[in-house]
Amino acid sequence: MRVICIYRDKEDYTRSVEEWLENFRRQTSREIEKMDPDRNPDFCETYDIVEYPSILALDNAGSVRAVWRGKDLPLIDEVLYYMI
């Protein structure tokens, strides 16, 4: 399973996203892949990611298993479920 956090640097939400990612790493000892939508526009278009931040959980075939969009970040356990 692949979990990706897609967000832009230097936005009003950036600090909260980075704090959430650090909390996730500390609590679970797992890393979430980070992606800049401006450097990966084709990826974002493929998965219809137009709102940032977004967290995307993909299975091994690349199918979307879950997606969270917007500044209200999910609970750590919700995301961890897709990494186990």
C-alpha cells in the first residue's frame, strides 16, 4: 500500500500538514510519502487531486483505496489502517 500526502510548500496550511506528518511518524514509526503537486501535475490529474492538502492511499495496483482532502486532516489511525 502506498500513502501520499500532496501539498504545497509555503501555504497557510503547510505548517499544520508538516506537524501532522511528524506526529504520524513519531506515533507509528512509518513515513508518508510527500508530493508537491506542481512537480507532479500528471499524477494529480490522473487521481483527480485538485484540493490541497490531500492524502491518498493507493493499493499495489494503483487503485485508490481512500482519499482525504482539505485542511481537516484525518486521524492518524485512519491513515495507518491503509499502511498495514
